[in-house]
Amino acid sequence: MTTLTAIETKTTTWNIDSAHSSAQFKVKHMMISNVKGEFTKVTGKLELGADIPQSSVEASIDATSINTREPQRDAHLKSADFLDVEKFPVLTFKSTKVQEKSDGEFRVTGELSIHGVTRSVVFDVESFTAPTKDPWGGTRIGLSATTKINRKDFGLTWNTALETGGILVGDDVAITLDIEFVKA
């Protein structure tokens, strides 16, 4: 782990390497187990400031790239019952504040838009790697970040009651980002 200030002395731009990044989620199914999935098409950039509060990040996720390893479930998640990808093909995040919590740990506050609804969320960045040269002459950094949202806050309200009590789909969604950036 490293501090961002140890990386750069001026603002630099870093692009998300989509081939080496993922946006994963998990949600309770029938109140007994977690269903996990991911979005496979993540793009965006990090403007890394020498002064941490001057940093910013923007990301876009192609909603049609959702993958839970179950085609019928994926189709349902893409439908108007959930993401409604025909009307809302992209999920976006744009930071409004970046804070250093401790060495190598950060808190990124920003506006998350899902299903046409935008809410403020906070991502906790647990690890941030030092710059590493790749075999092609580029420089890379990586991070892992987590947050939890209530899907109903974003208009994702579809559900069905279970015969034994409870609901089919939980409200809380845990989100994990594993992002690799390439210096522009």
C-alpha cells in the first residue's frame, strides 16, 4: 500500500483498463444466500491530484454487460422490472470528494446514477497500489473499493413475497470494485 501523495507531485490522468477491471455486486436471494454478479464493461478515468482533495474519478458501466452466470436472471435484471437497459443503458459514478483516511485507504464520495436515479454514495478504498511499469512501457495502478446501497433508493423496487414469509430479492446490494488504471 502507498499514499497517493507518494505517487505524483502534479495532477495526472489514469484511464480504467476495462480488460483488468470489474464491478461486482451481491444481493440476498430468498433471504438465505447471496447471488453474485458483475458488470463486464467498465470505463472511466481518475484525475489524480498531488493534493488528495483535488483528485476525482468518473466511471461508466454498460448495464447490458450484467452477468450473473444465469441467462434468464440476466434477462430479467435487464428488463423494466430492474435496470430497464433500453431506457437506462449506462450506470455512472462521478466523485464529489476524495479524502485520505489512513495510509493507503481513502473515502470517495460521489453521485451514483442507476435506473435514471442519482444518489450520493461513499466508496471505501481499501487498497491502492503503487505505480508499476507494465511490459508495454505503460504505468499502472490499482484499487479495490466497496460500498453498500439500498436498491429501492434507485427505483429498483420489483420483488415478490415468499410463501414462507420474506421476499425473493433483498434490498441491500454490496458493491465491490477492482479497478486497474493505465497512466494516460
